Amino acid sequence: MNYTGTHRDDQSLLSLWKSGDETAFACLYRRYFPLLVTTAYQKTKDRYLAEELAQESLLAFYYKKEYQLDNVAAYLQVILRHKTYDHFRKVLVREQHTTQAARQQPATVEDTTQQLYRTDLLKALQQKVQALPDQCRTVFLLSRDQHMSNHEIAHTLGISVNTVEQHMRKALKRLREGILLILLISLYK
């Protein structure tokens, strides 16, 4: 039986379909699928996606056959609009999660790596400080840890300010050389 020629109006096809005639739905499908694809393509600019959204819309329509409809074309357009919005909403959420994850991961990896380097560097610095000659180490620690001036250190240790300055130069030179060596080694690991 030729449903397209015999039952031109959608209401007749709906009636036949609701009574169990699946061929009537196939006729509605063939009638509206191209229109839905065209509408979806205008929104998505993707032929494959447009066909997928049209297919999903017609499938949703198929499962809602118990409703009384006055205008099948308008109802299908509403379903398609919702399917299209859902698609774009999912894409947007996925992009937001991807962007957020991309922002967080490198920062976390970078922070962890920097924290490890900082910890290693501090350990190496402490070892270098402990390796300084006694008087040189004492002057350096009083200056850096106790925040004492050269005059205060000289007075505390009973040495001249000039001697304090010499010990500080010696300590800083050795520490710079040691740290530079550690940094160079870490770069080539």
C-alpha cells in the first residue's frame, strides 16, 4: 500500500501508526528526516552530526506516539531544538572540564616538581653550610639565621668587622659555587 499517496496528511499517518502500523511511521520518517537534517545542519555546520540529531529526534518522536499532535512538523522541530541544545551543552561542559583539567594538571605537576627541587636545593645548601670552616659557618649563620649586622657579629665573637666581612665573602663564594654545581647537575639529570 502506498501511504504517501493515500494518506497525505500527517494526522492519518499518526492514526495508522498509533494503531500499530509501523509503515505509517516509516512514511513520516521519510517525510521529515531531510527537513530535520537541513535544520540541524544550519545550526551545527556538520553533516554527520546533523543526521545524528535528526535521527535522535525521530527516535524520541517514535517513543512518544501516545500524544495527540496537531502539527507533527512543529513538534519534530521542538524535539530537534532540544536535542541540538543538549548536544551543545554537552560539548560546552566537556570543553570546560578539559580546560579546567588542563589548567590544573600542569600547575600541579609543575608545583610538585618545583617543590622537590626546592627541597633538594635547601638540603644541599644546608650541607654546604655545614661543610664551611667553623668560624666562617658561625659568622654566616649569625648573619642569615639571627639577622645580626656585621658589627653585632664582630662584637659577639670578639673579632674585627673586617674579619666578619672576609668570612661572609668566603662563605657566600663557597655556597654560590656549590649551589651552581648542584643546579648544573640537576639540569643534566
